[in-house]
Amino acid sequence: MIRIQNLSFAYRKKLVFDGLSLQFEAGHVYGLLGKNGTGKSSLLRNIAGLLAPKSGSINVNGFTPFQRLPLFLEDVYMVPEEFYLPDIPIADFLQHSAAFYPRFNQAQFSNYMSVFEVPADNTLQNMSYGQKKKVLISFALATNAKILLMDEPTNGLDIMSKSQFRKILAEALDEERCIIISTHQVKDLENLIDRITVIDEGKILFDENVDEITRKLSFRFAYDNADAASALYSESLLRGHVIVAPNTEGEESKLDLELLYKAIVTNPDKITKLFQS
């Protein structure tokens, strides 16, 4: 669905990527993790065709994104972290925007807005940032575009709204759709994402599916200081430690994305060696 080969991209003299290669398939929700400024948003914009690579190639369903052909655009939608919506009623926004997406579904949009508890008769500029984001997310999902790119989608959402977001995203996923979410709020999405990609300094630091992660790593509580000392990553609590360790016993444990990310960035060589074995 998406093939990225030897991608290099720079803002003038500031190199963001150099030789980046990745692929994304339909039927999955990908989590794109990394510190601010590591290139997550730039990668999404390259995939959407909003930025042009310096070298290398991006193929999205047979299209080169930066050519911005109509058949490409009708099947790709990006929810940016920062956005502007015009001072018009929601109904007018739909009238002007939905026509660009042949599979847009009004009933789905109305359902998502209902789940988000956003009144459909509002004017966009009279809404808070969080409400505007709910409208944009609802519209994005209702386009039924096969490629959905989301940059920090839970920023600006309160606790209840984040729960609503998880609900409608789970409903919207199907075997033909690829969803890529760039985020640093990993706790909001760890039950939805099925593949984790970590970018650091423009390089792929880690790229594995969740099943493989939980097969090779154990996320658990440890009372023994020796367990903590030998772990790939540990955090001290009042009565022990939470740790990430090699899953030598084949035990089942619940993925903790926050701990995983910390383990990857603090101990990348050992994590890489473990997953290459």
C-alpha cells in the first residue's frame, strides 16, 4: 500500500531523513513514535504529497504523492496537528469538502459527531480547538479514504473525548484501510496500534508488530532489585519497579507503550539485538 525507499528529505540545509525505508500495509493501525522534531510530521506530509523528498521514492497505491493527482487525493486524508477551519457552519463545510471524496458517508459523519457529542448545527469558528479537531477527525473517517494520516490526533481532547476517539477509530478500521498515527501520547492509543515504528534523528530506531513485541519482551512489576538492574529498562515505584525485560519464560504480559518507548530510546542496541535474534 505504501512503499518508502531510501527517502531523503531536508528543510533547506537541515537534513531530516537520509536513506529512510519503510512500508505500510492495509488493515493495520501504525503508531509512529518519537521525540518532537525527529521527523514524524515531515514523514506524514511526504506521504500525503504536501512535501517533496530530496531523493528516494514514495509509492502510495501506485501513485507518487507529490504529483497530487486527483485519484491519489481522493484516497488520502491527513488530520494535521495544526489546522485552520473557515468561519462557516458545519453543513457548509461538508457541502464544500465532501465532494472531493467519492466514498464520503454522511451517516457515518453524523454518527461520529454524535459519539463525540458535538452539535452538528455549530459554526466552526465558534468552537474550541478540541471541538474543531473532533469535526476534522469525524470528517476524515467518513471520507473512507484508504490512507488516513493523523498527526497528534488526541492533542486538545479531554479524557472522555480520548475514549470516544478510540471507540470510533476501532469502528472505522477495515481490511482496506491503512491508518498511521504520529503521537507522543502513547497511553491514549496502545490498545489500537498493532505495529510500532520509532523514529529518532531521522532514522528508524525500531519497527515491529505488537505480537512480536509481546512475544520477545515482558512488561511487569518486579520487587527484586536484581531484576530491575538486569532489565532493559526499569522505573522505581514506592514498593518495587516496573520493568521491560527479555521474555525468557514465554509469559504473557500487556504491552506498555510508554515503557517500550523509553526502553528503545535508552537501550537501542540491546533492543535491536534481541529482535534480530
